[in-house]
Amino acid sequence: MSSSKLRCKSISKLSNVAEQFMIQDSRCGPGARVMTLLQVCLDTLEAYKDEYKKLKRNDEVSQEQIYHIYESAYVYYKIVHSLVLNRIPNLNEFHQVKRRSNTSDKKLMEIYNMLVKSLLYDEKISGVKTFIKEHSSDIDEISSDKELKTGGFISAKELEFLLKSDDRNILLVDVRQRSEFEETHIKASNVICIEPISFKSSYTDLELEKKSMITSPNVEIDIFKRRNEFTFVILYTDGNKENGHHNFYIQQEMVLLDLLINRSFAKPLHKDVKILVLEAGISSWKFHGGSCSSSENFQGNQDSGAIYINGNTSGLKLQQLPKLTPNISSSMDSSMKDMMRSTSQDPSNAGFNLPIQQRPPGSANLINPSPSVSPSQLPLGSPPLSHHPDMKFAKYPTTPQLADKDNANDSNGTANGTANGGSSAGNGLPTFTNVSPINSRAVAPARRTIASPNPPSILVGSSATNGTSANTSTNQPLSKPPTQPLPTLPQLPTRSSNSQSSLTQTKQYDLDFTVGLENMGNSCYINCIIQCLLGTHELTNIFLNNSYERHINLNSKLGSKGVLAKHFARLIHQMHQSAAFKKSDKNKAVRPYEFKMACGSINSLFRESGQQDSQEFCQFLLDGLHEDLNQCGGNPPLKELSEEAEKMRERLSMRIASSIEWERYLTRDFSVIVDLFQGQYASQLRCKVCNHTSTTYQPFSILAAPVPHAKSCYLLDCFKEFTKLEQLEKDEEWLCPYCKKKQPSTKKLTITRLPRNLIIHLKRFDNLLNKNNVLVNYPFFLDLTPFWANDFDGRLPPGVTDELPSRGQVAPFKYKLYAVASHSGSLYGGHYTAYVDKGLNKGWYYFDDTGYRPMRTPTECITSNAYVLFYHRVYGV
């Protein structure tokens, strides 16, 4: 064959070849696992590199072979590109892998990130594409295909060709919700959004213009008014069947097509105007690499690294939180307050004492003084506090009132205004340019039973609107967290409720109830974790008073649509009722059969009767409850930081960088589980040659602390082991982006945020599942202040003129032990039991499936079998 007749297949045809390969390859089927797809990517990437190496042997290959090599290289690249950037990120399993912190999942994420970087920094593909485009013709392909006719379909590649050849004469109509359109839409000169819910089949083109587009931007209305001037009018919607609105979108797309063809009376579309539908919608467009853009006013999916570069926090600002009634536990983020209350409140319950927040002298102050705080009470149904002779009691400061820019300065003095802790516009506090002021988060005090039935009254401050504080007691002045600016967090769902709920009676619950759980065949790992978690009063309360129900997010992409949360609530109610009504029948235990079945339906690991790891079940349960109650579960992910933003982040102190990363995290993960249990640690790699670093910030709900190999050790030794500097082995060396090769390197973990309730997993099993039975001496009162990152040096990101909110991250960090999950035996033939603090009136209890009893000695719960420890943060101890 002569070189003049040689021609490559077009980019579109080669893309179809890649697509067909993935369809036919059984490893890439609908049920493919992340690990399998990553293996396919690795194999295919290697084949891609091998093909390109052949091109270096120009004298050994014919012209025809060169064409074939370029085609093969592009197909291999396209397969990896599609799997890594489209297929894998849309798998539910992938999002779970990202959240987990075990070794195998970390390895998968390392492989995935390596593949992403290989694609992003590949310098060969541009040459491959250029060669193919120069030696093929999409024009011939388009012209040889079927003629485009009004009412028909157009492929993504055909549309791409049209836009490249005559963009100005094409009108694109996006038939999706406005929010989806603003997040991402096909890039074109003339593109508008007509929401599918805004029109019906009886409309005419004039009604579309006057009614459906009444809230559209003027520029889009002007474009639609010129609809009869375009050569092509092309409709598209979301072709992804996983979209919950898919069927409705397709139906309305067909309605709009018929409307434009048959009911265009105001401006008839002449026969030369072709009205088409994009085949498989925007999903196909993205799959084939079509260009997309977002609207100028869309902020939810912008590069949130802008805060590091120029102080722009708009990438963190999605929606506002609802206003809340004032009589709620002030120890929560305001977004979580209504979850912690019962269905009603008792105004007479103004007598709970709260220990004052303390800060050691010389500690890093990330917050400015606040002029005043407004009064707030704990709900009567909340567990009272334990009394310690050294505790100082005071009114606890109000927590954040998140608001959008329009409502941030609302100071009308109503229950939804100042009573919620909202700051006055005239409080003199500096704010960010683009964000609204809120109060810094207050952290929960200890919650245990007080012996006195009528505790002393708390101090009552003046309203936040007057800018002053007035004490009605001679007690010492309060230490108040300040009002601080912060990007608003996502909207919590609301439902109608009695506005006078804060003035009615609250149902009290005995949160220290005791009841056994039946073992349904090796289910002791479930029973012990349930007993321990029920020692967390805040968690138990929201499931007993059913306030969790209003926060189930059916749109949470990783949730169970409330299945797990509802079965967990049902189990707690059964246990509470059994404890209340079966006091005379101690052996009447609860059978958690339905709860176990629900867990098994979500994760097959817990479906059968085999023995499982209790800390893995605890992680599963907390993750599952979080996703069910995740108010941001449907939000788009933030883009990864740019290289410039990453460099800026490395220059900041961990105290500041971790605060920014936490705010970024909250835009996707925001629930009562986050508020109660989640913390954060930093993982920093350092090149020993050039000394450059790379730091990532990871959330955790269970902190896995290594147990040193010794006859005995203290819990703080485990934390020293967790945070020690690690010299990476030769095969683990970091690929330094500055040295451009693997270099001798170190790794160090640093705790950057400590949670309200700290769950510690003592890592007793090694990679070969051998158990380390060393006695870990863990105290009843634990001080972790020395392990908390306290390196604030006064520097803030460029453009940021105020400190970031602390959200409770103010030293000291002292904890009280309230539960222990114990494991005896081996991983294959062991047994789980639990010790739980049931308050001053009952003391500590031992739980062994159906059996339970008070501890025989004051230190019985300090055991070498301890596996998971539960600590609650306390103050003034």
C-alpha cells in the first residue's frame, strides 16, 4: 500500500473501538470491583507504553506499521483514560475506599492516584493525537454517516464536529435542573437551560419564553428569542440511568422536542432549522471527551484551592444552614442542635451546669474575643453532667449560626435571629469579603449523671444583639469562643414543626439503661459495639427521640436511603423498652436479628454467621449512619488542589492548613456522626534529599493506634508510636515531584483535630493476623494535648486577613473513658465483651451478650483484652 493511500482511523472511530473493548471485556462489566478495574488500567497502560516504544525504532517498522502503532497507542490510552477518570470515580465502592484507612484501601488509592498522574503528565498522547488527526478525517466520517433530520438523534462526535465547524449557528438546550446546568454543561457559544419541570406538553414556544424562562438570565432569554435564526437546535439531558430523575428528564426532553417542532407559533422554525436530540445526553458527551464548562455564578465545584492562593473562600460556600430554635444543646454545631433535642423543650430546665472551656496560657489563639454570647440551655432529655470537685461551672457559649450573606446580619431579636446566636452587624468584628459571620464552634463538655436533682443555675448572658455581656451571678467571668467568619455550610432538610416547641414539655429518657443482646451465632462483635456506642449519650438521644428522621438524606450517594439508620433506631428503642419494662426479668435480652439483616443487606461481610472484627463493624456502622444522615451526600466533589495551591498549603502551619481542609471536607460530609466522632490527622512525606514535603489531611472516626511489642505499655506509648517519624523502606520511597524520582524519605502522622468522642482501636493484629496481647495501661482520664498540632505561626493564606474558625479545636484536650470493647482469644476463635460506664448512679457494667452485671472491682475494665476504647472529651478536670 502506498503512503499516499494510508490513512488512520479517526479519533471518534478509535474511541468507539476502546469503548467496545471495555464492553466486551468481562473484567469491565457492570459489577466490576475497583481492584479489578485498576488492574486492567495497569495492564493497558503498560501496553500503551510498549506501543510507543516501538516508534523509536523507525528504521525497523514500515509506514503501515507506524499507522497501526499510533492507532493502538491511542486505543490503549483511551481505555485507561475512560476507566480512571469516568468509570472508577462513579463506583460506590471507590468512595468507600477513599474514606477507609486500612492498608489495602490505601494501596488502592495510591495506585489510582499514580494512574491519574500518569494521564495528567503524559507528554506522548498529544503527539499521538496530532498524528492521527493529520492522517485521518472526521469530515469524511461525518459526511458519510446518515443525514441529520429534524426529530432525529445526533451522536456526541457528530455534535463535536458541528461545534468545531459552525459554533455560532448552533443552539444547545440543556433540559436539566438549573443547579446541574450551572455545575457543568456542554461548552458552546449559545447554550441555555430550560428546566424539565418548567413546561408541559400543552405549552407553545411563546409560553416557553414567557413562563418557563421567567427566572432565566437575560442572556439566555435573548438567545432563545433568536431560536429561528439558528441552523441547528439540539436538545440534551442527563443520559445516566443512575440519575434519579433520568426517566422524567427523558420524558420532558421528548415533550420539548415535540413542542418546538409542532407548537412553534410565535417564531416558526423553518425547514432549514434542524431540531435534534443528543444521543445518550451529556453523559455520552463527557465519555467521548467533549468540552464542558460551568456557569460564572456556580461556586460549588470550583477549585477550592483558591483559598490558598488568594483567600477566595467561594469554593467552600454552597448553601446556608436553616435557622434553629434557641433552646438546644449548645455543645453542638448549630447545624446539629435540632438533632440533639427531643420533640419539645422545657423552659424550666435552665439549671444544667456546664464546665467552662479552658485554654492554657500561651496556646495558639486562632480566634478573636467575642463581645457577647446569648443564652442557651441543654434539652431536658439530654444526659446531665458528672460532678467533679475541681470542675468550674458556667454558661456555655453559643455555637455557630450559619447564614448566607443576606441573612448574616439579621438581628431582629426573634427566636430565629439573635436567640440562635447570630451576631449583630455592628459587633465590630472583621469578616472575610465573600463569607458571612458565624460563631466559632463550641465543643461538648462531659455528660454524666449529676447526683443533685436541682443543680445550680447557669450564668445567663445578654442577647447577642446588644454587643455587651451581663452576668446575673457573682461567678467569675466566662471564657467565650468568639464570633468568626466562615463559609456557609450546606442546607439541612427542614420539615414543618411547632414553632413553640421550645416552650413545651420534653420527654426524658433514661440513657443509662442496661439490657443484654442475644448472640445469633458469632454476633458478639456486633453486641459489644452496640453496648459501647450506646454509652455515647448524644448518639443514643437522637435515635430515641427520633429527631434523626428529619435528617435522613435520600439523595446521599453512598447512603442506604435510611435503612441502616431506621433499623439502628428500632434496635435502640427495643433495648430501651426492654430495660424499662423487664426490670424484673433480667434475662429477657433483645434479639437484634432485623438490625443484623439490615447490616448484611448493605455489606455482605456481615450477612453470614462468621466471626468478624468488632472495630471493622464499628467503622461500618459509623460510616453507614453518617452517609444516611449526610446533609451533603448529594453535593458535587471539590476539585483537587492545583499544583500552586498545594505548594501554598505546604508553606502554612498544620493548624491553619488543617482548618481549611476541614472546611473543604464539610462541604461533602456533614452529619451528626461527623460532629460527634470524627477527627483529622495529617500525613506528611518528606524527601531527605531536597527536604520538600507533601502533606495530606485525612478524616477519621476511629483512630488506629499501634501497640508496641513489650511486656506492657501505656496508652500514650501507643500515641507516640502512631506519631513517630517513620523511615520509609527502599520499596516504599516517595517519588519526589521536585527531584523527579524516588528518593530516601520519611513519613510522619500528626493529629490535627481531636473529636468530641474519641474511639481508639488498639492495633493488636499484624498483617499475618497474629495477636499482640500486651497489657496497655489506659487511664480513666486521658490528656492528649501534647499530641495535637499546635504550630500556628501567625501566617495565613494570601488575601485572608482574619483567623480561621477553631470549631472546638482549642487546648486542652482531656478525655474520660466511658466504654471498652474487649477481645479474648484469636481472630478466628475469639469472643467480644464490653464494659460501659452507666453514670454515677449505676457505675460501670460488664456486658457479655445476654448477660450483664456491675463491675466487680473499680479497675476491672482495665484489661489486657482491651481492643477498642471509647473516650469523651471533658473540661475542667
